[in-house]
Amino acid sequence: GESVGLHLPTLSVQEGDNSIINCAYSNSASDYFIWYKQESGKGPQFIIDIRSNMDKRQGQRVTVLLNKTVKHLSLQIAATQPGDSAVYFCAESSGAGSYQLTFGKGTKLSVIP
Amino acid sequence: KAGVTQTPRYLIKTRGQQVTLSCSPISGHRSVSWYQQTPGQGLQFLFEYFSETQRNKGNFPGRFSGRQFSNSRSEMNVSTLELGDSALYLCASSRTLRNTGELFFGEGSRLTVL
């Protein structure tokens, strides 16, 4: 079946650098995308979302870019901090009115002090 | 404002037993979803409920069932447990359906099947 996947399972960055986490999706009907952060022993925490009628959305220190042509999603974290160390998941939804999400496998971000 | 509350947080069962997990959504939230998280399969959608009605069901066997009560609290049940059911079961709630709010996750119920 169609699924959302990640390009890299792990990513290490120096504190203060910018981080870019990538995600590829295959369902062309997907119209809503979310990035979640999951720390060890905790549930996923909402970071930012974007709808398919947009190609960029910014939050606090985070930016999500959506390229529908190549079915690619990325999360940019500015000035990465140790507290950003976690597993990051992208998720997509294609059902209007439904939160049935398909998650990627996740990227583990490690921030080096 | 309290977050999504899941009980129990940890439990151990043996093969063949059944288990019921509970989820209390954020106050005012009417939509509840359940996900299973395992190292091998990642996060997989189980069910979605809104106003006591199951709106969607993931690709899981009939041993997995759920329901939502009038106060929006939800339970899921797994019967005839198998070793492969060992996982973190996550509940998430939103104020209403998609397009109108964020989806918030609880800390999960970690089930170990021996």
C-alpha cells in the first residue's frame, strides 16, 4: 500500500546549526501533512502542519516545505538546540474530515553540544 | 488544561488473554484516534471515533475493537492476545474532525505480551 517514508533514519547536527529532515510520500491524494516530534517515553508532539494548497509554512524556529511535484516534505529547524533531540515523524492524510494518518518511519535527530 | 490521559501506562499480559485500554481526551475534544507503535511497523492507524461513531478503521484483525462513550472517552480492546500485539498504543484527540484543529497524543499504554 502507499506509505510515507523517510530518507534518513538518523541525523546528527551541532548545536546552533540548522537541521533539515526530509520525507517522501507516495499518495498523490494526500492533502494534509503533519510533523511530529517524539521524545523517549512520550507520545508524539505536534510541531507544524501544512495543507496541500501551500508550499511553505513557518512556525517558531521551524519551517515546513512541501513539494507536491516530487512528493517531498521537509522540516527545517533553525538554531538546533539539545532539547530538539528526538525522533521526528512526518504524517500524511488524504481523508477529508478524517485524522487517519499514515506515518513515516521516523528520523532520529541527535544534537551535539 | 489536562492533556490526553491513557490508562494503564504499562501492562503485561500472556498470550490468549484480552486487554482493555482507556483514553480520556482533552476536555472539549470529541474526536479520538488510536494508533499502534512498534519498532518494526512504526505508527499504524487503528481507529477513529467521533461522537460515539467509528469513522475509520485501520488494517487490523477483528481482535482489535474500540468504542467511544458519550463523554468522548474511548476504550480499545484486544482479544486473544498474540506476542506480536506487544506495542505502545497511543490515543490522540482533537476538538473535532480534521481541518479544524490539531491532533494531540497521549503518552501511550505500553503492552507487553508474554
